[in-house]
Amino acid sequence: MVRAAVLMRQGEPLEVRDIVLPDPGPGQVRVKIAAAGVCHSDLSLANETLARTRPIVLGHEGSGIVLAICSCVGLVVVGDRVVLNWAPACRECWFCLEGEPYLCVHAEERAAQPYAELDDGTPVYPGLGTGAFAEETVVTQQGVVPIPGDIPLEAAALLGCAVLTGNGAVHNTAQVRPGQSVVVMGLGGVGLSVLQAARAAGAGPIIGVDVTESKAALAILHGATEFVRADEATSKSIRRLTSGRGADHAFDCVGAPATIRASWSASRRGGTVTIIGVGSRKSPVEFNALELYWFGRTLHGCVYGSSDPDVDVPRLLDELAAGRIDIAALATDSTDLTGVNAAFDHFGQGGRTIVRF
């Protein structure tokens, strides 16, 4: 038995309950979770913006230590320190072979299969294939990335989503160049990571935008040169800070129609808009045909920072060692399993909340 935060029914709080984890099967590893970040995607699973079968153990941004492996596993050994990878690539499908493992057609298969049981035998599903809001989990061997022993596991957890996604959006998707202007809409864990990555890329000015005025100091700490409070004049404010043109790059870390349109309007003619936030299929965004032609902007969707964790986690560790990013600073709050529901209510107030085990 291990303790886990389980979503039993949509719209209800997570319940801390005992679940029964099996021994790792072929190609699987069992991980003792050290820390897990509370990501907005977990809330999207809870409120069915991302629909999944329940009961489900949420949490996908985690780190820990390998407790057990199947005899056929060759990528890690017992005792290895690892970051969870919630989108493990098969390396064989068309997307993987085209160099886009973050779009692997098999990446979500694990999430659709029960991986544990409640004490009454009810099947339990792993949120995004990982089930990190638990003392332990069982994942595929492709679902873990080994990390060095000198990286604190609590900070390393954020590599699994916030940092891979935010840094990857700048480095891989948008490919921001030195001297280009950047605006970031929404300054949670991912948005703050985007700011750090833009600073490391030599961008400028870097403008952080949020509805919460208290985020100003946090934005400057993580790399913003300017802060703008989100309102009906946001786009005009950004143009004033970018020689009247608008930003070369706009990153939307919210995924709502209003923030997508604001990001679009804040970018310059010929600029790039990168959508990182996970929105709802029930929330349409409208563009007229003339503006799509006339402004010549590029609109990118960004899944997992267009990252390959096996490649990008080591790169990010090099960035960390060089002092170009600060993973630990992204975590502004911490809790235990019983505090996950409160962390959901706290979204928008700080950076990442870390669940400690």
C-alpha cells in the first residue's frame, strides 16, 4: 500500500487514499517519489479540460529514486535518481522518426491503462501516465530520465514539466535570438521558466504580463525587464515598450481565448506567437481571414516545449550548472499530499507549489 492523492469524481476534491501498486512488469520501473510540482495541467485533468478515466492519481511533474526494476530494464538501475517523463517516446512512430518525439502517437497510452488498485480492487489510472501525487509510482523505463546525484530532488522535479516546457518553448519552438523582444502572458511556473530562458537567450526587452500586480517583483527576479498588469490596454502598453511595433515573440502560458488574442495583438507584424497553456476544446479562438494574411505572424502550438527529455534534461542541467537558469527559485510554496487541493485554489498567486514526500 502507498498513499496517493486520488481524484474519484469530477468536481470533487482529491482524496488521500491507499492504493495497491503492482511489482514492475516488463519494461517498467518502480520509483519512490521525492517531490512533485503542482502544475495547472493537473487542474485541467481534475476539471476535465483534459478528459481521463477516473479514479485517477494526478501529478506528472516529479522526481525520485528507483526502487525496483523488471529484469529486462536496461536504462536505469535500482538507486538511480530520476526525473519523470510524462510523454515517453516510442522512438519508432512517424513523429519520433521525424525528430518530433513530443508528438509521439504512443506517448499517452500509459495514461489510458490502469496501473494500480484501490483497496477494494477498483482500478486506478495514472495522471498523464505518471501518477506523481503518490509516495511511489510505476512507470515505463522510457518514463524516467536519470539525473546526477548533486541535483536536489525537490528542484529536479520541476525539470519534468515547468522547465522543459518553458525553456523548450523559447529554445526549441520559438528559437528566440539575442536582442529579440519577448512578452510572456501568465507568470506561473511555466511563465517564469519562459522568462528565465528568454534572459539566458539574450532577449530584450523581456515583458512579463499577469493579472496579479504582486507578480511584478517575481517577474523581475526571473528575468523580466518590464512588468505589465493585464487589462484591456495590455497590447498598447507592450507596443509602447517595443518601439511601437509589438514584440518579436509572444508566449501565452494560460491557454484562454482572451490571452491568446492578447498575445497575438501584442506581437509585431511578422512576429511569432507561441501557445503553451492548455485550453479547452470548448473555448474557440477567432481570427479573421484578413488579419492572418496582413500581419504575417506565425502561430505555434507548443507541446512539452517541443522537447526530447533524454536530450533536453542534460542540456538544462548544463544551463543550471552555468548559472543561466535557477530551477529552485521557481518553487514559491510547498505542501504535503493533503495540501494539493489548497494548491489548486492557490493558482495564480505565485510560482510552483511543490509536494514534498
